[in-house]
Amino acid sequence: MTNSRSYVLAAGGTGGHMVPAAALAAELAERGHHVALVSDDRGVRFPGLFDGVETHVLPAGRLGGGPLGYIRAAGKILAGRSMALRLYKELQPSAVIGFGGYPALPALLAAFGAGVPTIIHEQNAVLGRVNRFVANRVDAIATSYDQVDRMKPGWQAKTHLVGNPVREAVLALRSRPYPLLEEDGIFRVLVTGGSQGATVLSQVVPDGLALLPVHFRRRLQVTHQARVEDIETVRGKYQAHGIPADVSTYITDMADALAWSHIVIARAGASTIAELTAAGRPAILVPLPTSTDDHQTANAREISTAGGARTIQQKGFTAAELAKQIQKLGLDTQGLENAAARARSVGRPNATRDLADLVESIDAPEAPIKGQRISMQGRPAFA
């Protein structure tokens, strides 16, 4: 790399923001650039994501909590902005890339003040609050879906569909075939819900699987991620139903779990959808009803419309409904393989590359921008 540059990535402290930021950091570093991360205390401590990356913690307030809450938040945001300005004098970044979350806000505000080019990346199918707040002023908006709610028509010219970067280990599954499913062979189910929403899956899934016909139930092998407070109850349910299940609070190798799963039962977080579509795995999705702006329902829209998943709203997520949907998918081997292919068809395996290309182009207008430019009607047109 003869034109090495410096970039600052700004991301909130949740996995949904940090995983794509880490993927971009690795790609930019591979291209010979210097990368620094700004986040909160949670973000800089994510295990294994930012090894070898320069990290900085900035104060960032979360807006809300009445007048006093807003005042306290504003003070933290301004303090974070001042720290970011000092950091930019040292790093001289070519661009600042925000991934959403309140910790990204001070870094972006400082970039506006310093005249540094800016990009935001939206992981969900609804533009998040921080990204909406800064969207008018940024130079480019990168999206993960071809239809993103809360987008204004005036932002169309600077909006680019790139997808949501996923880990290399998950992306590698794209080159592997859907696991062989013999008529009387083992049927492997993966259940994952995340810390905010796994309880309803723990309450419903074991009983739903128990309602399946005996010949189908005897084929099941389940891997279930449950919250600590639910784990013993979930284990007891599977044992009582005679269903083999590995129940744990954390799945250490999600790529491996996805590799052998025939169907996934999960929430509809952005990273989950990106991994399902990258690997090509059919799913039953239960959007978290309390997600901001109901973005998980929006996230599930594309894969469900394509035929790669079935979406069940939580209020209708019962054992009987789950059993019905699994039978519709699981009793037809060819139909299940078709669903896997349809899930794969809406994956965007080049998301990391295309996002890095966009980042490199933002301070080099003469360079062509790869990827897709999003249409506000949801129909992507190649840039």
C-alpha cells in the first residue's frame, strides 16, 4: 500500500455495532491503513474483536431521563467531542466511520467540526436514532438492506447498499453445501436469542418441539442458548420431553453451530440475519417486540419475503404455532433445502469489501465506488 491513510471507527458498545466495525477494521488494516477505534468501556473490551487495534474511550451520554438527564447527557457528549477533536489532531484521519449507538455520536460531531469526511453504517432495516440525527451532515450512508425505514428521499444520492459485514468463519460457510438431511436422519435445531430476548424462546421452544409427531421428534438434536436464570428449567423441559439437547449460556463457536444446523430459531437482530443469509440457513424468527422502532420486524422482512424464513410475532409465538411452522419446513426435505437457498440468495458476502471500498473513496472522489447505490423504492441500482 503506497497510499496509507488513517481512519477512525466509532461504534456503540453492543455486539451489533462492534462486529461490523471489527470486520471493517481488519479489512482496512489488511489494505495497509492505520485504524483506531473509539467507543465506550464495553466496546473496547469485546474479546478478540479488536486485538492490535488502537482504542480510545470517549464519554457519551444517552439522551433521555427528563431535563436533568438531557443536561447530563449533553455534558458528556460535549466532553467526548472535545476529546475526539484532540485525538484527530494527532491521528489526522482521512475519514470517521460511525456504526451507530450513542458512543459514536461525539466522534461524529467532532468530525463535522474538524472538517473530516464522515460515513455512517446502518446494520438494521430501520435507520437508528444516532444515525438519523447525523444523516443530514455525513458524506455517505452505507446500508445493510435495500429497504431501510426512516430514510429521507433527500439522502438517496449519498446512500449505498453494501450489506452487514460478518465474521470470516461464518462467511466461509457460504462455500459449503447445506448439511445432508436424510429422510430418517438427525434433524439439528439451533436456538439462539441473545441476552435480551432468549427467555421467551426458552419458554416456548422445548414445548413446541415436543408437539411434533413422534417420528419427527425422535430425530431431533437441539443446541439451545439460554439465559443463566433459565438454563436449568430449559434442560429439565428437554429431558422431560425426551429430546436430546445441549443447553448452555454461550455458544463458543457460532460458525460451527450454524454449519451443522438444519434450521435456526432466533431473534431477528441485524447480526443474526446477516449470518443466516451469509451461511444460507432457513429460520423461524421471533422479533424482539421492544426493539427500538420495532427494527427487528423490519430486519426479518427481506429474508422472509424471499422464502428463507418464517416470522412469528412474539404475541403469536406459542408451542402449537412453532410446531406447525417447523412441520411445514422440516417435513419436506426439498422444501427445507429450497428455503436455505433462498436465505442465501439475499446474503451480501462482499459487505466488508464494499464498505472498505466506500471508505477509501470518500476522500478520493476520483475513485470508483463499488457496491450498490440504494433506491428509495427499495430497488438497488448499480453505481
